[in-house]
Amino acid sequence: NWLKILESAITNGRCVIIENVGTDIDATLDPVLSRAIYKKGRSLYLKLGGEEVEYDPKFQLYLQTKLSNPHYKPEIAAQCTLINFIATERGLEDQLLAKVVELERPDL
């Protein structure tokens, strides 16, 4: 069922978020992650699950994991932009201090 949802999003240029991804990513996503897009006539296409799917350039895919320090295969890491959203106590202290200084001493 998730494959049909993904196919629809690729065709219609929608955004998809896949949550709770583990360290192993389904091989079906390889053409999407590697952006294996090709032109046929005036349209763009992508092979997904053995089927040819029309590709809309507005399509976006986000993969989210709850793993604190995920290690993906090098080819996956090279094809994606990894963003760490973990907030540490030290990082929050720095942000709070910057705000206090900005309010109390704007001249600094």
C-alpha cells in the first residue's frame, strides 16, 4: 500500500514523509534516492517497483528515523542529505544565552 502512495506522490509532485526508518532502507526506494530519472518524449519518468512512473519535479521525499546515531550504507549517505535534529542541553543553553544577551545588551 505504501508503494501506491509513493507512486501517486511522485506522479503528482507531492511530499512524502516515511517515518521510523531503520538502518536498512528498502531496495525499492533505490531509484528514488539515486534520482534515476530519465526523459521519454516530453515527460520525465522513474522506475519504481518494476513499473515506469511519471515523475513530477516538485516531488519531495523525507525519511525520518528515531535512531540517535544512524549509520547508513555509504551509497545511501551519498544520495541523501542527513540532518541531525537532536537538541542537546548545551546547545539549548547556548541558544538561550544568545537570546538573553540580545535582549539585555543589544550593543554586543
